[in-house]
Amino acid sequence: MILAVSESQALWYLGRGSGLVSILLLTLVVALGIAQVQGAAGPSRQRFVITQLHRNAALFAVVFLGIHIATAILDGFAPIYWLDAVIPFQSPYRSLWLGLGTLAFDLLLTLVITSLLRLRIGFGTWRAIHWLAYACWPIALLHGLGTGSDGRVGLVQLVDLLCLAVVVAAIAWRLTRNWRQESSIRVASAVVTVVLVAGMSIWAYNGPMQRGWARKAGTPAELLSGGSGSGGTDIAAAAGLALPFSASVSGTLEQNTTTPGANATITLTGTITDGADGVFVITITGPVSARGGVTMRSSTVSLGPPEFPRQYTGTITELHGTQIEFEVSDAAGELINARAQLDVSADGATFTGTIDAAG
């Protein structure tokens, strides 16, 4: 029996990918902006190129932020709504950290709009707003660290470190250029930069990069518990699955309709044995194909030890017949990537197979 055929599950990745691209573009905007200060960029032709790159990077950042916001809302996992995208600190989901992201978006949007209206509002007003809008970069970085579930993922950490290093390098280059001019101001600026970078690094290491951050960040209890009714269970302290593992799986399969073209849901409920002790539920939703399987349009995966069956939740990333690849994470952001190979019984009611999982 073929469970389903693969269809792109891009929304989850698009939201996170567009967020990472946005912070990279904002980093470029800030670094190029620092290079433009008081003609620091060099000859006029060089300044012109940097100015154009600066403006285009800001416009692209707005585009990718729009994608990031739209996918976060449409994803539907967290209670985030369109109004939350423009009015900061009102969402029930990680209010502070999500609000910082909204504030960064508002500042960047203000920067772009006032730049387009620069001749009408006057240079002085534009310059004041322009400098204020530069605050969107550190605010956006804090937003990504505070509200993201990927703070412990190596690639995300690398992007954050790269962004921080680029801006610090740009500031250092600007401060050391013509050092003797206004040296006291330059020294003070250097000290402030070092203190802020050190403070943010210490906070990030002891906060978002540690287990249990989701609860501290203000994630609603119903999302922390994953709907399992565990109430005040401390997810960070819950027993987990020792990674990596290779184990056997078995369970039951239900499909609510087999009518071609009808929207159907396949539910696989199984246990993990012989290498790990756990349970899982996988749902695949989509129209019934002519071959009797389901063309996947959406999916959910929950996985965990028997005492906490929804410790990890996520979605299917690849689906080829009865081979299922999925990615799940817990509330602290710990990821599990797994591949299950299933053998479905002739009557389509049960299955056996294997699962390989790694962090």
C-alpha cells in the first residue's frame, strides 16, 4: 500500500528561511550605513555604489520580512494574527519577543517610506528618523534569539554570530578611521559596543540557547503541553528519548475515506521498541489519489516517551510511498530528524517497520 505521494511542505521552512535572510539583509544595511557616515566610504563613485546597495538591501529586507510575517501567521501553529504584525507587544504568544520583531519591522518600514519621501520631509527630519531606524537591527536580532525555536541549531547560531561579527567589524573600522579626531567619543563608543556585545552574548548563552527557554519566553501553556493535558509539567525536565537511536516500530493505520478526490486523513499510531521506548502519532491529510493513497497537503507528527507522548511535535519533510522523513522539536527547541520505513499489512490496518533518529 502506498500511503501518499510527496508534496512540498515549504511553509515551515519558508518562514524560518525568510527570517534568516531578513537578518542577513539588515546586517548588510547597517554595515553599509556605517560605511557611508561622513564620507567614510571613500571616493564619490564608491560612495554611490555603497548607497545604492544600502537602499536595495533595505528594500529586499522589507520584502523578506513580509514573507516571514505572512508565513508565521499562515503556519497556524502559534496564535499570531495580522494585527500583531504592525502593533507590537499585544500578541499572547511570546509577547515581548514577538513584539520586538514587530517593532523592528515598523522601524524598517518607516526607514524605507521616509527615504522615498526624503525631498518632501527635509534632510534634518529624514536624518533623525534614519538614525532611529537603525535600531531595528539589534531589535531584530533579539527577536530572532528570543522568539525562535531554533536558538540551539548550529546553522542559526552561525548566522547570528556572522551578523554580530560583521556589524562589530564595521563599527571597529569606522572608529579606528582617523582615530585622533574626537578620540574621546570614539573610545566611549568602543566601550559601549564591547559592553553591549558581551551582554547580549552572555544573555543568549544563558537564555535562548538553554533548555526550558520556551516557558521563560512566554509561550502559552497549551502550546507547551502540546495539547496533552499535562498541565504544569516541566517539559525541560521530562524524560526524553536518548539520541541517536535505531529501533523497531509497529502500530495501526486508519484512513477515514478512500473515495478518489475526497479529502482524507491517514492516522498512524505506533510504538517504538527494540532500541528506544516511545510512542508516536503521524497524520497525513490530502485528497485521495487514483491509486488509493493520499496526496499530502499537510501533516503532523508527535513523538515522545510513553509518559509524555507529545514531547516533540513537527511535520513530515519528505514522503516517498511508505518511507517517511520528519523533523520534530520540543518546546526548548531541541530537534529530532527521523526516517521511518514502514511495511503496511495487506488489509491496510496495521504496520511494522524501523525508525532511525538523530538530533
